Amino acid sequence: MGAIIAVVNKKGENATDTAVAMLKILKHEDVEAFGIASPTIVKIEKSVEALQNLNVNSPVVVGYTFSKILPLDKPQPIKLENATLVFEGRIYPTQTEISDAEAVAKKLPHNHEKNIKTIIKEVEGEFAFASAESQRLVAGRDTMGIRPLYYGENTDYAVLASERKAFWRIGIKEVNSFPPGHLTFVDEHGFKFKLVKTLVRSRAKEITMQAAAKKLQKFLQKSTKERVSRLKEVAVAFSGGLDSSIIAFLAKNLGADVHLIHVSLENQPETENAKKVAEELKLPILVYLYSEDDVKEVLPKVLWLVEEPDPLKVSVGIPFYWVAEKTAEMNIKVLLAGQSADELFGGYKRYLNDYLRDDSKKVEEIIFSDILKMYETNFERDFEICNFHNVELRLPFATYSIAKFATELPLELKIGRQDAGLRKLVLRRVAKNLGLPQSVVRKPKKAMQYATGIDKTLKRLAKREGLPLKEYLQKTFRTLLKEMLENE
């Protein structure tokens, strides 16, 4: 596990110093090794400073920061027959004899476009990768965009990286998310993208609630099994709600030692509910309660990791930071979470509001649009937070198969006009079929930022500064960015 960078110097000059500068800003205390490579030379050191005196003398360079999660994980880059590779992510089923990166490298003996397309189109998993060839880079991202990857350029460089701060470090201000399911070729002229595989909106298929729930349950059992296979223990980001309860229940039934982690501000009613549900699931729960002072203290750290002063991303990112932090303190390497269930199965209240206005077509369009944007709204934020804590986030709901299935479901299997306006109906039927308690099956959705009290606390902190929340976060972020970059 780690972060990748890739650089093309458009003027044909050596890109080593630029690559090292990018790796330097991505380091944190759990990074065990740093690597850079030209198309022919691989250099790996225990510190990024040791790379500063190395010269691979190439206008095309890739790099990697390495932190071990699984025993088979190894430092990178990896030497191919006529190129070098950096690969960040997992492929499923989990490898048993070689690392995931080495398994991918075996599929790219000659690094031809056909081989690269096969990785994106056929390999089950969550990943981003970049390969240095003579005079160009080739890079790709999984079809759901689970693992972060960004791109940007200026007159001197065309660059890829797992975090936006790496671009800011070398003066590239305009940074974009790499489109999922695409590959790109990068040379002195910039980026050339090609679509390989993506979700396509199709008409809803006729299916009964019973049949849909049965099929969804099989998908979730398979994806959860793949993500807990060969792990002795896992943590679950636990709210006590529908999504996290299903994931925890399935992981437990697959034989994993499951630890529920619940975080919140003090005196929030959802905490007692989470404790009750954990008891009903017969799973241990660790509850951590925080104060307003704790929010103020962690805010700069979360802003630095989220990399933008977006109120929603920050208010979700703060409790997720605490969950990842506690997971790391327990020395648990893998964290499961229920992200993407709300987009896939109509969990947000705004979907219901439009549906109640008899605007089914509009709701379907919004839901599909939200599904396509999940990589930007959720995944990138959460993976960068977990990566900082050397915790690997795995999301059983966020698979291409489940997303494709969800986009083909009739809207009435997701959202109910009656029945108290419950959403995620098919997922609730799955929970019922699994035998989860009624307190889970019937529990209304409450977003993390409200359930934990973070949203109100952030607004209160902003008000004390005489600012709206968005301006307060922007001011804090500008100051933080200036300080961080100056220190580098």
C-alpha cells in the first residue's frame, strides 16, 4: 500500500528531481520505503532523502511510497521487460504466492496497449497504476475509481499522482481526477485518454423484490468474502445503521474477527443505538467520543488529507479520520465500510423528495449521475485519510457488478412512496433475509455528519470567527497550504 507518482518532462530533460520532490511531500511516518524508476532503472531506498542523490537520468520517471499491509506486499517500482511499473491497489481473489503488483506485472510482459486494456476490463479489484516506457507514460484506473489518481500539466511537466498535494509541490495548480475505467498515454504533448470500461445507464429490468434481494445478497457475500479472505481480523466503520451492520454481519459469518469502531461527538443519540445494535449482532464495539476542542484540533489534519475546503467532505472526513486512527492504534490493517450503498440504492432524502413529486425520470438521472461521481465525492477522500494512517480501506458495496446490478433495478425497489418514506428498500430486504434485527432493517438513514454532530460543531466554530462555514474552511485551508508547502 502506498502512493504513486509519474512524471514526463515535456522538454526531454531529466525528471528525477521533480519525482523526488513529489514523493517527499507524500511521505508520512508509516512509509517504509521510497522508489523511483526510469523505463530501465529501478532505485528503492528507505528514505526519500536517499533518493535525492540518485539520478536515473530520464525524462520519464515513476515513483512509489511503500507501506506494508499484507505479508506479500513489496516495495516498488517493478521492472518489466521493456518498462517499469508502479501499482497501487488490490486484485481479487487475493494473491497467495506473489504480491498484487507482481501479479499485474505478469500480465504486462511487453506493456502493449491490449494487455493494459485487459487489466482494466477484466481484472476484479480496485487499483491505479502507471508504467514508464521509453519517451512516454501509460496509466490506468479501475472502473469504479476506488483508488485515488489525479492528473495535471503545465508547460514543463505532465504528471500523475495519488494525491493533489504532489502537484502543488511542483507548481501545478489545476489538478483533475483521473476518469475511472480509462487508460492514458502521456508524452511531451500531454495526455491522451481512452475509455476502456465504464458503467452505462440502461433501462430498468423487470424483477421482483424477492429475486432482487436474493441476487444482491449473493453479490454482497461474494464481495465481502473477497475483501476479508485470509485476514484474521478486520475493523468496521460502524454507525449502527443498515449498511455497516450488513457488512459487519457478513464479515463475521465469513469467520473474520470483527471489531466495530464507532466515533461521535459526546451526547449524540446515535451512539446508544450503535451499542444496542452491536449487542444484537453479538459483536464487540469500541466507542470513542470527542469534544468540540477535538474537532478544532483535527480540522487542519483533515483539510490537508481531504485537500479541499469542501464543507461536506470535511464534515464526513473528520469522523472517518478518527475511525482510521483508532483502527491503526489497534494494529488492524484493514477497515471495512459501507460507502456507496446510499448512491446505489437510493439512500439520500433528496432522492425521496423528487420521487414524491412524481419525477421518477429525474430521480433516476440524479442517482446514476451520483454513482458515476462516487470516486470524487467519497472514495478519494476516504482512501487518502486511511492511507495516512497506514490502514487499507475496503468497500464491499463498491464493485462494478453491484453497481451494474443497482443501475438496472426499478426505482420502486429502492425508494418507497409509502412506508414512512424508507429508502434502500431492496437492501433492507437483504438485511431481513439475513436475519438482522428489526432495529437495523427499519432504521431511517441519517448522514454521518449529522449523526455524529460534526456539522453543527463546525458551523459553531465558524460562527465564532464571524464567518460562514465555507469561508472559514477556505481561510483555514489557505493558511495550512501555505505553511505546509513552505516547510517542504
